[in-house]
Amino acid sequence: MTADAPRGVDAPPDLVQLLTPEGERVDHPDYDIELTAEEVRSLYRDLVLVRRVDLEAVALQRQGELGLWASLLGQEAAQIGSGRALTTADMAFPTYREHGVAWCRDVDPVKLLGMFRGVNHGGWDPAEHNFHLYTIVIGSQTLHAVGYAMGVQRDGADAATIVYFGDGASAQGDVNEAFIWASVFNAPVVFFCQNNQWAISQPMERQTKIPLYQRASGFGFPGVRVDGNDVFACLAVTRQALRNAREGQGPTLIEAYTYRMGAHTTSDDPTRYRLADELEAWKLKDPIERVKAYLFKNQFADQEFFDKVDAEADALGKDVRARCLAMPDPKPGAMFQHVYTEPHALLDEEREQYLTYLAGFEAGGER
């Protein structure tokens, strides 16, 4: 970073980039990817639709329809690129912000909103989508992912595991313990760190003295830094890391160098700790605009295509809103379900006591 440049704007060294912010395709000696025009259009559609879902969720929270929301604004390329690198057999472990990866795993966006609306505890079957439930405890999902990867390894399955976390989580003990176990047991896992420059209000320089991807060498496995706003590069780097994991080459740490354009969550006010010129500078690196520029320059898409995607995004936003508002509140007794796999006497007793208590209100009893 130069003395007068906003934080994180200057391209860091060793950055894998295949598509510049201006939409120019560039080569990289270690990572490359061949994409058809249709594949690029599909990636663009993913980026636009995921952003639309995210913006609708933010609006719903501001209107009191969600308790909280963690926006992915600005991080769409990191999530779509890595998400589309997964095979159907691979397993993903998210934090609470991986709405783009959920989209790639065919999880209904409304099920994501259900958790933040308080009507379910996740709402989707992890085994059905090979996408674990959202994890709120910072960094704990890295241990879950390594354990799962070790199981895959022992099963001899042709599959890998990917786990997502942020730059702030990299300082957590759980994450570093996961690095140790993955390294020692050569687990088929990819650690995907979305470095969005801010751990809530704490900047990167409060997290580490060296680039995050270089931490991997201290644990005995490779690390790579990729342009997290470049969907081509994120796809290529993640695809290679997952392939290496499946082939028995062990873990990889990917640092996706990106920027959190919105608040940490809707309870956060980023204007209290970062400057507006930093945000404006990162807008020039927008992950969607660079793909749009690439499509235009190479005549892979016309205005009719972009208008069609925008119309689809608007329709998706309206659909997500309508179905979110229509979600029924769970019955109070539902909290006792799925606590134990088998009947449990104490839990049954507690449930009956609670339901009897609630019945007293319905009968006009003492409050």
C-alpha cells in the first residue's frame, strides 16, 4: 500500500489474477482456465442474481423482517468462483456469509433467510446439498471441515472438503488447530480465507504481520493469494486446490484478496472506522462490472442478454421477499425436536411442562 492509497487498493505481490478490473483477460504461469462464452455468461448470471438476493435481504432486515443479515456485497466473485469449482461429491463448510456458495449448492435463498428471521435453525439438509449449516461461532467450522475431510480420506472417496472463513477468524485458535491437524494427517481440505480487509472494525494490520497465505508454509502446506474480485481466478485456483486434495496432495490455503463493501452485519456501522475514499477506490474493482466489460469487449453478450439477467434478478428479488414474508412462525414445541436422536425422558418431561405452561395462557389462566 502506498502512503496515499486507500487500504488494500494496490494489488499485492504474488496475486493470481486472470481478469483485470477493466475486463482484460491476462495469463498466469501457474493457473489458467479455458471458459466458453456460455460459461462466462453463466458466471455473470450467478454474480448478478446472488447480489440481488443479498440486497433484498438487507432491505428486509432494515424493514424489520429479519433479525440480522451478513451481506456478501463485494465478495461475490470469491464465492461464486470457488463454489462453481466444487464437484457434487465435495463438501462445503460455510461461515454465515457464504450466500453465493449456497447458491452454487442449490440451497434455496429463502432457507438462508429463515435462520435470520428466526423461524428455523438452518432450514436445509447438509447431506442433500453437501453444504453444511451456517456457523456463527468464529472459526469452529474449520475443525469440523478437517474432521470431515479425514473421514473422506479414510473412506477412500474421490472427494474433497472446502471450508470458508475470514481474515479475522485466521487469528482464532480453532483455525490454527485445524491447520495443524490437516497438515499432519494430509487431509483433503481447502482452507478458503476471504480477506475482506476488515475483521468487523479491526483492519488487516491488526491481524497479521505477513500476508495471510504465507501462514500456510509454517504449517507445512502451500498457500496462494488470489484476486478475490476475479471470478475466473477464484475458479481456477480453487479448482486446482481441490484437485490436489482429491489426489492425496493434502491441504491448501487460499487467500481471496477482496473487500467487504457493506457492513460486517446490519448491526454494524462501518462509517465509524473506515474512510469513504477507501470504499470508492474498491468500487473500481467491482467483480460484476469486470465480467460485464469482458463479455462486451469480446462480443460474448449483447444488451438484450444483460437486460434479461437484470429482469430475472428483479423477479428473483420479489419472489424471495414474498416467500420470506409468508414463512410461518414455528410452533413453540418445535424447539424440542432434533435434540437427541432417540427418546429422552428428561427432555420429554421438559417439553410437557412447557406445553402445559403455554396451554394455561390459551385457557385464560394465570399469566
